[in-house]
Amino acid sequence: MTIQMVDLKAQYLKIKEEVDKAVLDCFELSSHINGPAVDKFAGELAEYLDTKHVIPCANGTDALQIAMMALGLKRGDEVIVPTFTYVATAEVIALLGLKPVMVDVDPDTFMLNLQQVVSKIGPRTKAVVPVHLYGQCAGMEELMDIARQHNLFVIEDTAQAIGSRYTFSDGSVKAAGTIGHVGCTSFFPSKNLGCFGDGGAIFTEDDTLAEKMRMIANHGQKKKYYHDVVGVNSRLDTIQAAILRIKLQRLDEYAEARNKVAGFYDSSFSNIRELVTPVRSASSSHVFHQYTIKVKNGKRNELKDFLASRNIPSMIYYPLPLNEQKAYATAELSPGSFPVAETLCKEVLSLPIHTEMSEEQLEYIAESVKQFFDK
């Protein structure tokens, strides 16, 4: 039995005819850069998210960088980020000469500890980046209240949660990435909405901000060869946009399939005391980009090795918090500074979850996990 973390080939084979035709149509048109599929995809994604502007770009990291450039953040300004996240969140902050200010995370949802956010706000704090980790939204209602009180920008990193919906206390619902001032996402192939290469997008309701982000993504120009601001070269490839148009139609279907896998795992592991299944936020739907368990009593690595011996892949997202990465470590961010994140890095393990998993595969994985804890 072959099990993969994400079975992109099986997913492709289900939509092969549509994808092949879309790609060949791009070749026929020979409009390889900013072809018609790019604008069409942007419009369709904006409609799906119920947001005003979608600006496609080359990847999710560029999306974060372009957003921060457009917001006018200055060298030395501080941006609050969770220390338990992928490096790109802090990487662009450092590249722009800004200062990443790290905070710990909630032990259940793994996302920004909002009390710590408030405690880290200072005179140079200009923005906060909530990361919607593993497939559900951070506590956006409270965070937006904090941002309004302190005049901060909120830049959502929704690379792992596109398609998730957040419900406010008044019953209103918004899509992940459309709540803050800017939302950023990635279309890396393994994402819930993934292309066949690199890709990303930025979302906003603000007309002026959208125009500036479009300019920045296109060498700072609105009119060709007239450069009004310093920009970058960050474009979503036409072929990738054509593929994403097809997969966007199935995004909710993909989320439903992932939730069925998650439900199976939840039920299978409910009686294992040393294993903690994912906690669902009461205010957010979950699209399960990852199914991430916590393995207690120092048994995480042993379980990972046991699964590997049975040809079951698993991944550790993430083995080190940002404050322990060499590129970002400082004396003030020494080990022990963020106890929750540092503990999570020793406990978390992501199991295979994707849209094409068979019942046979799921039963084999579940039985293998149970066998490990029954030893």
C-alpha cells in the first residue's frame, strides 16, 4: 500500500481532462504572462471569498511582502507574529528592514495568544500577522478590536486556511483572508487550493491599497514603463491561473473530503490518552490543510519512526519555533521564552490527509497508531 501526505497525482487524474484542455488552451493563445485566465481567476476567487479585490502574485511569500510594502511600513517598525509558524511570516518582515516581534500561541488552536499580542504592542508597533494555522481562523474578532484600539494593520496569513469561514458574535460570516486590512495566500501545490507550481494572491476591500499592491507586484508601474513606486516582479503564471480556475470550483468539495478524513481520525483516536486530536475553534470552520495531533510523554519521534517503518508518512510542522531558528535567534528570544510553542515543537505530528484517501488507507493508519500505543 502506497500512502502519501498529499496525493496530487490522484487528484489530478480526477480532473485531468479539464486541466489538460485548459493548459493546451493557454498554449494556443500563446499569452503566457498576464493571459486572460489570470484576470478570470482573480474575479472568480473574489466572488468565492466575497471580497472586492484579489491581486494574483508569484507566491505566498511575495504576497506578504507586497502587502507590507503597500501599507507603507518603515524600517524599524515592528510587526507582531506568532513564533509557531513557517519562516516566511517573519522572513519578509526582516527583508524589509522591519522588526518581527514574536508572541507565543494558544496551546489548543496553535494560533496567536491575543493577551501576549496586547502586551507586546509598543510605540513602533504598526501591524500584526495572524497565521490561520492548519486550516482554521485565528481569533479575528478580538484581534480586530485590538487593532482598532491601537491603530494597527492586520495582515492575515491564510495560506493554510483558504475556504475557511469565520463567524462573528453578531452572526455575520467572513472568509479567511477577508477580515483584516489585507489577506495573503499561497497556491503551493500541496495547499487546499494548489496549482502545479508556485503561486499566490492578496485580498483587500480597500480600493487605494489594491491599486498600490497591483503596482508593486508589477515593477511599481500602472502604465507600462512609468514606475510610480518601488516595486517587484511577482506574477501568477497564466497556466497556473487556468489550473486554479478548475480547482477553485471544487474547493468546498475538497474541504468536505478532508473533514471526513479528520472525523475518521478523531473517532479512531478518541480513547488514546497520550494523543490529543485537533481542537476546533467555536468561531471558525476547519478545512484541514493538516491534521495535526499532539503526542504526549515524549513519544512523538518514536511514533513517527514507527509509522515510517510501516510505510506511513508523517510530518512535523514545525520542529523549531522562530525564536530558536539561527536566522532570528537573539539573547532576548532565548529558549524558554515561548513555552507553549517550544512544547508544541516537541509534540506535534501531522498525519496524511488529502482528498483522495481510501477507507483502506485510513484504517491502516489508524490501526498502526493504535498498535504503537498498545505496545
